[in-house]
Amino acid sequence: MSTEALPQLTAKDFASDQEIRWCPGCGDYAILAQVKKVMPELGIPLEKMVFVSGIGCSSRFPYYMNTYGFHSIHGRAPAVATGVKLANPELTVFVVTGDGDGLSIGGNHLIHAIRRNLDVNILLFNNRIYGLTKGQYSPTSEIGKKTKSTPMGSVDNPLHPLSIAIGAEASFVARTVDRNVQHMAQMIKRAAEHKGTSFIEIYQNCNIFNDGAFLFATEKDQKDDTTVYIEHGKPMIFGKDNDKGIRLNGLEPEIVSLKDGTTKEDDLLFHDEKLAEPSLAYMLSRMRYPEFPEPMGVLRCVDQPLFELGMQKQIDDAIKAKGPGKLEDILLEGDTWDV
Amino acid sequence: MTTQTKTPKSVEQRTDVTIRFAGDSGDGMQLTGTQFTRTSAIFGNDISTFPDFPAEIRAPAGTLAGVSGFQVHFGSEELHTPGDIVDTLVAFNPAALKKNIDDVAEGGLVIVNEDSFGATDLKKAGFATNPLDDDTLSKYRLIRIPATKLTKEALKDSPLGARAVDRCKNFFALGLVSWLYGRPLEPVIDWIDKKFGKNPDVADANRAVLKVGHAYGETCEYFEHTYRVDKASLPAGKYRRIAGNDATALGFVAAAKLAGKELFYGSYPITPASDVLHALSRYKHFRVKTFQAEDEIAAICSSIGAAFAGDLATTGTSGPGLALKGEALGLAVMTELPLVVLNVQRGGPSTGLPTKTEQADLFQAMYGRNGECPLIVIAAKSPSDCFDAAIEACRLAVKHMTPVILLTDGYIANGEEPWSIPDVNKLPKIEVTHPTKINTNGDGSEGFLPYKRDENLVRPWALPGTPTLQHRIGGLEKQDGTGNVNYEPLNHEHMIATRAKKVALVAKDIPDQVVEGPTEGDLLVVGWGGTYGALKSACERVRGQGKKVAHCHVRHLNPFPSNFGDVLKRYKKVLVAELNCGQLRFILRATYLVDAAALNKVQGKPFLISEVENKINELLAK
Ligand SMILES: Cc1ncc(C[n+]2csc(CCOP(=O)(O)OP(=O)(O)O)c2C)c(N)n1
Ligand code: SF4
Ligand SMILES: [Mg+2]
């Protein structure tokens, strides 16, 4: 590595020369802006970054970044990113995917990338719809969703990205929302800093095919009551007047009022993102609007062995044990004879 | 029926012999065959083997479905196939006898373990009566040995349990057959010592039974003679045995060394390709990265990612897996990244015949993708040739920035032959360059053009991590030069033509098509892949009868060598022989308007020399 100080990069340096082709008003713009804003803070040169995506509106993302980029095929970005990272672990790798890309066609790759725990950052733009194919319901659409392909409403049960990630042994899981740009920036930064696979679900508004899907979490007059911003070591308090909390009742969360003084802060559930056992994170991932406020923030952040390091270590160990491979030796393996 | 005669032994000289060991999957026939092969190879014979095992790991014991076989052909002359007809069959149970007896030469030796011909064994194999006692085997010389009983007797003092004792009986057969063909026991004993060193009881037992089997041949006096097969006069050199999958793995490792790259092999287990993954995973000290992916799609996609980031990227599978890789192959064509995709063909369609051989994936390799999607296709012709073919595939991929499909098949993947080990220093270097500077010129614009092409239409391989060369690639149609997404009609047409021409230009970088035999004549036999040995042998035979027949075996299937069209025109007739329903023939007819005849076989088995010979004679007689 060069010892020279890196030139101070700005968000502008991370912008490519390509015209952005998302619909005006699309939540993807806000995410792009925050990523470009956070990247300079990481102190990583442009050329050491690779953005890998699948297919979907969200997956156009790499074209707009002045880093290395790979717009791959539908659902396969985690696999492509795995190859990039294994080939060159010094690269900082981001995966950008959508709810259809990452959880429908690419669900298998997503869970396996997460369980392997390579040091890769996965941003899943969840707009609960297939944007690029013009508005079919997605695996995260709510039951009863009326779309072009479900005129009478969808009948299948949606899945929940955070629960999937935690079930897949994720070492870092967070959620944020496109309209809360400061929080989003924090989450992206924390994900980037985490060693291991970081998974962020970003609620993203598709104003064309699923407008207002996350109004509950973004509208001024309700968001304080419908979301809870969780922080490590802090009690789970929410509500416009910070007058509500989450308390554990047996194994179930419940909403309690702090107003009447019968419940004190100490009785509330305190967030601990570092628990080895993922039950708390999983429980949080199951809290859903409208029954519960939906958690925003880092649900889980633990240290787990990195796949690429494990692979490198085996290589180093093999070299230590056998010496650097010599072609002659393996060609002569087994019985040989002279003619 | 010829029964066991008691005449003194004489020694009969043979130029070549084919033995098949057959038994239940649990009888250890693969091991017996491998050890016999090893000994023969070390002794100095030319060898060619054909292991044939069931798809089920343990089909019900004693059934036809559970029969496992290993054929070895060894000789004092050059051999190119595992042998058409079996001279000696060792059958360890009735099912093995039933399944294999039709392949035995009339008058051939049939050695059976008579202890396993009880009523239930016979019933499981579907015999109404005991074939050892009626005239079922009257065409053959039957030798009945009580292998189970004698093994038990030999080990009556062994501390091993009854089942472990029973498992030693294949060494009895090995000892007996070794005696019959004058093979030394030392290589087997060395192997036993190494293999079971930590388990001396097992080592002692196997060694003892091996020797008892050998001694039995000497004393039983059932054999009219023993046989000698002298050393073969192979070209001078250092030799080893090699199976195709091992050779492919070594070829990949060698190619990475020659290119100064780290090898990446993404794969998902599938018969008969898994052995390549197994072999490569033992070469970590070469910095080989093997990645067992969650499926074939992830396997190829991870390899594409690794190629983008600068590894020598390879992925391997068999037919059904190649089908899954189709979309990603298109991505590799579009992004123009170097990638080698190994397809060890097996019987299809669908799951088909997982453990049997076939060549029916040529169309899939050539055309199995959406859109106009040409890539390089090459095939290996024999077990040892897999080494050279793997290096050639890697060389072409990195030099021409394109995916290459390397076709082998179950037959050469598992079959073994002696291999004259190449001199590492004589292997050709693989040149790889990565740009470090922006390549824009003239027009004043600054930046890096990822699709700026050289005279071969090859784009630069710029690696992430290189300052100032940041660029984006992907599966969408792109503008030539800049690589920017572009949907203009004429640009698309231009790009399709350019990608096709790039692959077509590879013809300048491959050797001319050679023929074995006369450069013109009455018939040209065309083949590709693992049928090489059978076609070569058949053509040599008919040439020996004075016929003007040549053989040409195609390594480069796309693009074809530039002279191939001319070669085809120099013969009155063309016969395309392949283990499918005529795929190469179809392509040759379309490409060269040649009225080629066909010899096709889709039985999960390789060609017999005689089948090819008969077809040649039939065509010549017309
Ligand atoms: C193999 C394949 N199947 C289907 C498609 C069509 N397709 C493109 S994007 C998409 C869904 C994208 O949805 P999502 O991942 O949620 O992305 P969004 O557009 O909503 O950001 C589909 C079905 C495709 N490109 N490739
Ligand atoms: S369709 Fe929806 S997700 Fe896609 S760009 Fe338009 S607004 Fe965004
Ligand atoms: Mg979506």
C-alpha cells in the first residue's frame, strides 16, 4: 500500500458520467445520493470499490457509480460478488439488489452469500414490487396486493428480508428507509465498516407502481408511532412524545405506555445488537406494522469468521505444509515408470 | 460345457488381453481392476481402462442394478480403447455374470466365485437354474473358484470379524488373475502396506488372501496355460497412469502457472465431473481456490466474478449443470470475460444416465443460450489429452477474452491410460496483459474504453483495483468502445457481428485440422472427443486391409480450423461417428454442405472398434 495520504474524495468523485434513468421521484435517487455521500468517508480509493448488481430498477445502480461495476444477471449478484471478493479480497464489494432480484429468483444465492459471511455489503432495495417489469407483486408484497398479475389480490404469504437474513446466520443486519437520509447514511457507513456480510434492507418507494408503500414509516404525523429506532444498549422507546416502549412479556414483545408511570424505562427491552444468540434480532425482525412499530437501525452486528480469510488460511497452511506448489511434483504424483 | 481340466500349464504369448472384473457394488471390483491396471502399467504394458459403475451408491445387494464393472485392456502394442471383447471375465455373483457374459469372447475364460451362486443369489439375478450347472456357459471356459470359502479358510486365525474377512475376497481374485497373467504381486503389496498401514490386521488379511489367490492358480491345475503379455514399446519417457478428470485438473493448474495467475474453480458436485473439484481442492498449495457453490448458476457466476477481478476462472459440471449455466454463459459472452467451462458429458436428457458416457451436449455447447451467443468450443480426445485440452481452453479464453466450453465425457473422464509426463519447461507460456493506463486517444476525450478492441477484436482485461480504469460492465447491449448501455438498432447489429467475428478470428490462432491416413481417398471418418481411440483403431484396421480410409478427429469445434472445409472435400465419402444422434454431422452439413453419412450410438457406452469397422466397410461397399 502507498503511504501517501489519499486525496480527499467527495460525493462528486463517485458519480459516473452516465445519465440516470430512474423515474423522477423514485426512492432510488435518495439511496444513490447517500451512498455517494458516505463513500468518501470510508477512505477507500475509487478503484478499490466494486458495485455488483442483478437485474431490476435498483440493479442499475452500478452504472451511476464511478467505481468498478458489474450489472450482472437476475438474482445472481451475490454469486458474482463472491467470486470478485475471493479473487481479490482487497476490494471493497457492494451488492445492490431488489426484493424480486434478491428474494425471488436470487433467494438461494442471497442466503448462501450471507451464511458464508464474506466481507461484502448487501443493499436490498425493498419496494415490495417488481419495478422494472412494470408492476407485478413481489415476494415482499403484502397479502391481497392487487397488481397487474394479481387483479384479485395476491394470495401468497410474503417473506421478510430481515428474518431471512437472520435465519441465514447473518453477522450484520439493519434496516433503514429512503426518506430518512441521515439514518440511511449511518446504516450504510456501519455496514461498510462491519467485517463480514452486511445486509441492509432499505425501504424504497416506487412512486410508479407501489406509491406510498412505506408512508407509515415516513409520514410526519405517524412515523414516530409506527417505527422504533433502535440503538445498542438503549431501551426501545418510540412515539411522538417518546411515551411508548417495547417490553418483553415471556417470549413476546408488547407495547407499553410510559405515560402513567407504572412502567419505567428499566422495565423495557434494551437493545443488544451483539448477542451471539440471534433470537432478539429475529424477534425484532418479526415486529410489523400495524401491530407493532417496525424497527429501524442495526438489529444485529456480531463477529463471525470471514469466508475469504478461511479460504486464504487454508491456502497459506497448505503452502506452509507442502511448500509452494511445483508443477513437476503433481505431474509425477502416484506411480511412475520409465520407458 | 468345458469344465476344469487338469493338464500341465504352458505359457501362451498374447499381444493384448481384455479383462473385466464384475461384481456387486460392495465387492470391491473397482479396486481390484485399478490394482491390476496399476501393476500392468508399472510392468510396462500399454493400458486402457473402462470403469462402469451404477448410479446408485449401493443398489440392493446381488441385483443386476448393483453390478459394478471394471474393464482393463493391456498389451504389448499401442492400445487406444479398453477393448471390444472381453477375454477374461471375473464374475463375483450371478448378477455380474448375467450382465456381462454377452461381452465375453467365445472360448473366453469365465472365472466365477461359486460360493455366491446360492439359491437367493440366483433368484436376485433372475436365474431360474444355476448357470454353472447347465449349458448356459458352454461357449466359454468356466473356472469355478470357491473364493469366499478359501478366503475364510486363509483368514481363520485373523482377528477380523466375519464381514471384514468376507470383504477380502476380491484380493483372492486379484491374486489369481495376477498369477494367470504373470503379473508381479509387489506393487499390490506395496499399495496394501501404504493404504492399510494404520490398520495392520486389515493389511495382513488382504496380503494373505492375495498370496493365497496367487498360490491357488499355481496348485489348482484348472488352467490349461498361463499368459504372457510383454512390455509395450511406448515412446521413451517417464510415464504414469492418468484418468481424464485428473488430467483436466492438472491442466487447469498448469495453465494458471503458465499464465502467472491464481486458479479459481467454482463448481457444484455432479457425476461425472466431481472428481475435478476433488482433485483441484487438493492443490491449495498452488493457491488454487476451489469454491463449492450452492448450485451451478452460482458456480459459474462466482467464476465470472473471479474473472472480472483477475483470476484464471474456471467452472466445471456435467450436462444438466451446463443447462443451468446457460444464462450466465451469455453474460460472459456479453461482458467478454475469459472463462473456461468444463462439461464432462453424460447420458441425457435430464438426469439421464449419470454414470454413463455420451456426446449429446454438442448442440448445447454450441447453441444452448439465448440470443446470438457464439463462444469457443473444444473437446478432449483421450484421458491424457484432457491435460492439453484444458491448457488450450485456458489459453484461448484469456487470449481472446471469451468463454470457452471444454467438452470431455464420462468415458475419458474415468478411463485411464499411460501418460508420457510432459516436461514442464516445454509447456508454452500463456501471455496475459492487464492495462494500467487509460486507452483513449485522438478524440480528446479522457477515460478508459473497456471495449476498445485490438486487431483480433479483443477488448482489454482491466482489473478492479487499477487506478483510473474504473468501468462498468454488464449484460445489457453496449456501445462498442465505451461499453455504455446502448439500444440503437445498428449498434446492436454491429455488436452481434463483432462478437461473432471475434470468435471466428480464433481460427487463425488454432492449428490446421490434421488427418491420420491418406490425405485423400475413399472415406474420411470424422469424430470428436472421447471416441478417438475406437475410430483410430478401426481406421488403422481397414487401412491394414488396403483401404483408402483416413481419420480426422476434431479438437476445435468452434471455430473449426480454417482448412477443415478443404479436408472434407478430399474424400469421396465422409462418415461422422459420434455418441449422439448426429450433432456434429448436422453442423458439418450446414457449414460445409457435405453429404456426410452417420454412425451414431446412444447406449451409454463407447464405440466398439468392430462397430466402426463394420460401418466403414458397409459404406465402402456401397
Ligand atoms: C431470468 C430473468 N427472468 C426475468 C427477468 C425479468 N425481470 C427483470 S427485473 C425483474 C424484477 C425486478 O424486481 P426487483 O428485484 O424488486 O427490482 P426493482 O425493479 O423493483 O428495483 C424481473 C422479473 C429477467 N431480467 N431475467
Ligand atoms: S419503476 Fe419504480 S422502482 Fe423503477 S425507477 Fe420507476 S419509480 Fe423507481
Ligand atoms: Mg422491487
